[in-house]
Amino acid sequence: MSQPRDPASAFQDAASTFAALCESALENNTLAAINDEELGNALVAAIKLFAAKAQSGETPELVRGNHVISATDGAIFATTVLEAVGIEVFELAAWQACSNVGSHRNKQPSKDIR
């Protein structure tokens, strides 16, 4: 009988493999070979996990080392996610003003002006 695999190690391996496959598809211009439904399923799971960590106060950094998101990529992704869940930019801004989840602006200590 085999031992159950450590969930943290299994996630690290899967995330590294997924990231490498994504980079390879971009570098080799093989986007058409990537199944949209499977990519969507992977992103939905990742978004749910990211949101759960952010709600618990552990918002992961999106930019680390050589892993950088361009402003265009970020805007395209954010727009797509907002459209998928039916939220307008104005509604997002209102939610951010009332929440400290995911907003770095709201996590900065306020300055005492005297």
C-alpha cells in the first residue's frame, strides 16, 4: 500500500508543470492545441483557491522573479473574469471600497495628520 502524497508537494509539482506547459504553449505559439474547457477548469480552480487564500489574509504575490504579468495581460484577464461573473467595473470599485480583501490600498496603515 502506498503512502498518501503530501498535498503541498503534490500542488507544487502540479503548479510547476502547469506553469511550464503554459510557457511552452506561448513560446511555441501552440495556443490552438490548448483545450479551452480544460484551461477554463484549471483557471476556475486556481481563482477559487487564490480567493480563499486572499479572504484568509494570505494574498499570494502575482509577480515573483521572472514571472511577471504585463498590464495588458492583467487587464484582459480581469475583464474576462468580471464578465464571467457579471460584475461591472463600477461594482468592483464599490466592493473594493468596502472590503480589505485583495486591496493593498486598504491594508496600508492610515497616517495620523496632526
